[in-house]
Amino acid sequence: MSPVRCSGPVTRREALRAGALALGGVTLPQLLAARADGRAPDTAVILFWMWGGPSHYETFDPKPDAPEEIRGPFRPTRTPVPGTQVCELFPQLARLADRFALVRSLRHESSVHNDSSIEVLTGKPVPRPDPTSTALSEHPDFGMIAAALRRGSAPGVPGYVGIPKVPFMVRPAYLGVAAHGFATGDPAAPGFRPAALSPAAGLDRGRLSTRHDLVGELDGLRRRAGDTPGGLGEMRGRALDLLTSPAVAAAFDLGREAPRTRDRYGRHLWGQSCLLARRLVEAGTAVVTIDALAPKLSDRYFSWDDHINPQTKWDLADAMRYRAPFMDQALSALLDDVFDRGLDRRVMVVAMGEFGRTPRVVRDAGTGVTGRDHWPHAYTALVAGGRAPGGAVVGATNRRGEHPQHRPLGPQDLLATLYRHLGIDPRHELHDATGRPMPLLPFGEPIAELG
């Protein structure tokens, strides 16, 4: 066994946290091992999570030379990067192509939403396929792991935040409830303020701390009596920090942004989510997931699952024309801010879903609506910041967009890249409640072309 190189003294807070995390499968030696590469724990990942499976043809891997039934209804547009095109629906992102990389050769084997999402977010394939798309993860996702092994750089700043919520199919499992992400609610709602940041009237910090100490004593009595509350004590501590931390209050206060900045991002769910994500990583959050189901929570096109549906008249072309301007505005504003504010080495931005769409567009003769079905054999991720070189294109699909033709990669390879950016060894092992070792990733290597 190779020795662990110490990265420096562990703070009292880290030592206390390590003790609490041992209940959920993370021990002090593991925490030290995760920090052993010496990377300063101030890097962050923002994931724009496009659940439903965005079409790679209608986003970042257009096929203009393919037959019409394959290339789809839209044309590509040029970018500042010679030879790189994206769908014409994304002119602002096209303008920024020299600031992001495209990984066009991702693939896996699951064509079910939840199963695919679980593999993409945790790196662990689902052992038993669930065609009903109701499966929940048996392993924590990369954000929960980052929350367990790292903390926000300011007291109370959560390590993992989901805007407006954490992806619904992932659970902290053997990490314990304290590793679950903090859900913000809709940041575009009038008077936005997360409920957890609003203490009852008349409660001050002193009274909250006294109450917290009393709960801690009661939990101690319960543990001595053999009734272990698991990660609830850690969860209560986090809740207290959230309620009382000025840094947290400031990070969540979008009113501190200039109106023109909020307008630039867009006064809609995706725009304000991207703006809040930028504020949170500046404050010290390690992972932020933006659950980009729809630009408005009540939308008719409530996800990226663009099947043909004559009954509801769900139409791929109409859905993309509707949602693309929201994404183009929000994500381009986020990338501009990350680079213009000098955050690009610290912050990695990723946009992707759980799979791509079928190579052939289906059209209903009666209604004229079009759609594509699930296709896990080829999909694309946009990656900006960190070590990713702007303008790079990693891998390629064949002429029809069916399969990777060059440099086939899996979700484990992309997750290994994110872990590397976060300063976490992707070969690091956790342990479940029975003591069984659980590697963060069963296989996969950081993508060399991303730095």
C-alpha cells in the first residue's frame, strides 16, 4: 500500500466533520487520502443537467451532409473555431466556441431515463434495468461525494446545491443524509429566498445555537442508549449554518446583482439558475447542478424528451425553437461571466443530458409533428473552464451520428475528469454500511484532451 502524502494540517472543523462522516461511510484517513494530491479545494463544477436526453443533432453535433430524415429540421451555424459548427438555434453559444470544448463521442448502453441518468451522474451502471424509469440510485452522485469529501470555503456554504432541486433519481445512500444536496427552489420566483434560510420570527443566533446544543446532547444520549440517528446531527449542524451564515445569505441574494446582469442572464428559471450557480461557486460551493428540465416549471415542453407525440402535439422542432433561446441566453451569460471574472481555471461548466436521440426523425402524417427516440449510443457534452482547452472537439460520431467513429468515451471518463478537477481521486474508495469497499468509479480515466 503506497503511503498517503499529507497535504498539511487538518482543521478542527475538518476533524469534527470526519468523525460525523464516519457514520455515513467516510473516515478521517479517507478524507486525508482524498486531499493527498495537494490541490487547493477551491475548484468547482456547474452542471447544466438536460434531463430527458437532448438531441445531439439539434444541439452540438449537427450533421448537415446527412439525408434530411437524419440531419433534422435545422441548419448548423459557424463558430470562431474553424471546422466546428453547432445548431443554428444557439448563436450566442456559437460565438463562444473558442471558450468551450465539445466531447462528441460519449456513449453507454442504457436507453432508460433513470437508469441512464444514474450511470451518468454516479458512474455506476444500474445492475437491473428498470424500463418504468422509476429506479433510484444505490450510490451517491459526484456532487454528494464532493459534499462529503469537501466543504464550502466559508462557514455554512453548502458543498452541493441543486437548483431548483437535486436530480430526483439520485440518493446519498451509504454517505448518509448529510451528503444530500441543498435544494434552492425556483430562483426566478418573485422575492426568491430558499425556505431553509428563513428562520421563524423571533429566533436569533444565540437561541438557535442553544437549541442546537440541546439537540446535540439528546442525540448523544440516544447514541449511548444504542439508538444511532445516523447523519441527522450533521444535517442539523448544516441547517444551523445555513440559517446563520452571512456568507450563505449573501450568496443566495440575487438582489445584490445589477439589474442589467440579471437581464443578461434572463429573468427566467434557467437564466437565474445560472446566475445563482455562479454566485454559489464564488462563495465556495463545490458542485452546483442546474436541473434544466424546462425554462418555466409549468411548461408544456417539460423536459428534453423529444419523442413524437401526436396526441399532445409534442414536436421536436417546436420544442427546440422554444427552449433553445432560453438556454442560449443563460449558458452564454454564465460562460461570459466565468471567463470575464477570472473564474475559468477554478470553475468547470458542463452541459449535457443522459443520452442522445435516434439518427432518424419520425414524422406523423396526420399532425406533421416530428420526434426522435432515446439513443444512448452517441451523445455530446459541452465542457468549459478548468483545464479544458477552448475550441477543442474530442471524438467524433460517424456521418449519420449513430456511433462514435473516433475516441469512444463513457460517462465514467467524463466523471473522472470532473473528479480530477475537484481534486478528488476517482480511484478513491468509500465503504457502505457493511464495510464493503465502494470505489468512486469502477472504471474510466480522465479525458486527456481536456487537460
